[in-house]
Amino acid sequence: MFRLGRFARVGRVPALSAYTARRGVHDASRLPSLISTSSPDFVEKAEAMSALVSNYEELVGAARQGGGAKAQERMRSKGKKTPRERQISVVHGISVAGGAYVPAMADENIIVRQQGRIFLAGPPLVKAATGEVVDDETLGGGDMHSSESGVTDHLARDDPHAIEIARACVADLGSGGWVANPPPKAPEEPLYPAHELHGIVGTDVRQGFDMRDVISRIVDGSSFREFKKEYGPTILTGFAHIHGYPVGIIANNGILFSPSALKATHFIELCSQRKIPLLFLVNVTGYMVGSKAERGGIAKDGAKMVRAVACVDVPKLTVIVGGSFGAGNYGMCGRAYSPRFLWMWPNAKVSVMGSGQLSEVMATVSKDPAQHASLKAEIENQSTALYATARLWDDGIIRPQDTRDVVGLGLGLAARERRTGTSFAQSGAAEGAFGVFRM
């Protein structure tokens, strides 16, 4: 048992009475203080600390004149972007482990063929961890990432070509607020005559054609910087100019698969970030169906594309140059998704599905051939461009050779709208200040 009195009697510790005499009796929850604020030691320490705090406050005040937030404000006031808001990656060599995330998080990613590598673990570690024997090109080379994984967006032949692509990417960064009217670039006529569009597309929407041949007869100088060319090839995405105005183009080159939808979603976000208007050139039968497509998540990936189209805050212009069927009409900015303008070529067809597919579906629920023929004729009639435009479902039927001029006028109107601040997103410090979520 600890007995303070005994120790006090032998002089080992002060008696309890000594504490109570000096400090008095206090509430157990209150801490007493024996500090003398007039002592030289206290005064010296207080002065030193006050000087340190004052110096710190001066430094903080100076920092507040600059710093990350102020730097962003200064850059935006000049119409510029900070590096963290616009990231372009060029992979000339090996990017491994944590370094693999640097290009993977970039807005646009360029890799040199047979030279660049991106992987979380190299072949030796993969073999040690899983037993798999694989070479570095197969594991993370440019061809694989550009055509299969989608990690990279541009495949370069060599180092100079990669730098050339990077410069083109910088040229298409946009101003962050599309205010130019007149256009920021002098218009340039396409290299190929517009009347050739008649022979490229034809009147039968079931016959395929390469949409690049259409784009080359619409855009300035027939110049089109394609985005993710090797990935999801059934949809084309890329940057161009029409009548001097910058535009991001999304064009169908076949049915929409999951990679196609993800590619389009990524591109839509890029244009939203950079405040670049979107032009949809539509010739789509819809999204891929079947058990393989469903297991691959076509509904999920298609929904990403549809949501991106619905939510993007830049002007959207749509030209239906062929068919626009089913959910493909949603993903390609059909009437329900409020494009600024929607035009149709005379051969255009818009329907829930093609008349042939609908007839086959009806054959499973009805055995009356007369009803099938009647329904098919009705669908054929109601899916024509004339039927739609007569009900004001679009902004008119245009001649194919007039597409460039009509779209150019639409872009000019959208630019004027942006300049006056009536629409096309609200200006402000946060405008366009987000990274692209790579699909």
C-alpha cells in the first residue's frame, strides 16, 4: 500500500500538505498553472514564438498571391489551361508498374510501335506470379493496346511520328471556351468534289460504305485527325475543321460493338472537356445483339455512350446520311437527344428497326401473310426522310453536296450563341476543368 505520509517522514518526497499549500485546493477537472508570465524565460520564449508566427503569416500571405488556385485563375484569365487539366502522353519506351498509370490516365495516349511498352508487370514477374510465359510485345506492346485494350489512342511508326501526333493533339486542345466568331481558322476547300457523295452512298441504306470517303468531302482540306483508329473500328472519331470552325466528328462505319461504344464515349468526353462541338454522321443499324455481345456487356457499354450523348454540354449537330435504327439512333444523337440541328439526306431511313427485321419478328407472332405485307409497307413509308420532315422531326432534308455548307452555317450559329453567353455551358473557373474518364 502506497502511504505518502511515511515517505514524507523520511524525507523522500514532499508531504501532501506542501502541494496543497502552494496550489490550494482545486477541482480535480481543472489544471492549475504555475507559469510566471513575467519571468525572463517566459518572455524570451514568447518573443521567439511570436516572431516565428509572424514570419509564417507573411509567407502564407505571399503564397496566397500565387499557388495552385491562383495559377489556375491566371491561366484561365488568359484562355489557357494548366498541365494537370490537359495531359497528353507519348510512350517511347517501357512504362511499367506504377508508371503504367501515367499514360493510362492521360487524355490522349500515343505509343511507338514495336518500341513502347505499357504493363503493370513485365514478363519475368508475370512468369513468377502466374507461370505464364509471354513476350513484352504481346503483353503490353503498341499494337495490342491500340487495337484490343484501348489503353492507347494513337499508334506511331517511330519517335518522330509520335512527336508529330503529339503536336497535332496540342493543336486540337481547344480554347476551353469556344468563343471565336468569325472562325479561328481560315476555311479551306476539301480536296475532293462534294457531288461525288451521290456515288459513294447511293440510295440503298443496306449497302455499306466507308464513312471516311464522306468526311473527306465535307471537312476543310480533307484533313481528319482520327482518334483511336485501331480500336473499335466500326465507329470513326476524330477532329477536323468545317468552314474554319473546329469540330469533333463521330461517324458510323458499321454496327456498334462494345469497343465502338466505349471509344465514342471517350471521344465525347474529350470534346466536352475541350468545348469542341460534335458532328454525328449517322448510318447505323444499332448495337450488336446475341449471347456473346450480351456477355460482353453491350447494354452497359451502349448505355455509357447514350448517357454521354445526353449529358455533353457542347453543341451537337446530326446528319443522317443513311439508316438510323433502334438504339443506335439514341447513341448517335437522334431527335430525342436534342441536337442543335438535325438534317437528313433524301435516302435516310429512321425506324425502330429495319422493315426486314420487323417482318421476321412479326412472323413469329402472326401467321397472316397479308398482315405482314401491310405492316412492312407501313414501316417503309413511315421511316422515310420525307415522312419525318413533314412532321418537323428534323431541320430539313438537304442535298448531300450541301452538307459542308449547311453544317458550317450551323457551327457559325452555335459559335455566336456561345459568344453571347445564351447557351453552350456557362463560363466560369471550373469550365472544362476535369479529366477524361478513360473507358
